[in-house]
Amino acid sequence: MNLDEKKIAVIFKAFCDENRIRILKMLTTGEKCACKLLEELNITQPTLSHHMKILCDSGVVVGRKEGKWTHYSISANGVDKAKKYLDSVKKVGSDKIN
């Protein structure tokens, strides 16, 4: 897999915050409106926007505008990219161990 270090860091930054992990868990049951995410999390709208920008920039989450709200869902392609990178690290690590 050929991703530069900056792109890899952006992907894994998405997983480095408790609130973003909570958001990802919520999205595993399907698309959610930002308003529903706000109801579940004890954070402000600007804080949610910050977290969603990081998640969307990573490619792990995608957003779709509908009226004044954005609806978010997990991107299968983004998750696959993160998994493939982890798998490539695992292969390199296992080659060194054996």
C-alpha cells in the first residue's frame, strides 16, 4: 500500500479521541444526523463540527447535506484503507519477528 506518512497520520488521528470513537460507534448502526449525534454526546455544536471535520478528512466518515443538517455515515472505502495500512504494518512486523 502506498500512502505517505501525512495521509496515514490523518487517517489515524480520527481514532485518537474518545468522542470520535463514540461517534464512530454510533455510526456503526447507520447514518446519523448531526442533531442526533449532538443529543447523544455531551458536547457543543462547534466541538461536534471539529470532530466531524477530522473524521471526514480521514475518509473514515462521509457527510451528506440535507437542508441545514448534515447526515454522517461510515465510509467502507475509508475503513478499508485504514485496515489495509494496518495489515501492511502487521506484515512488516511479522517478517522481522520470524
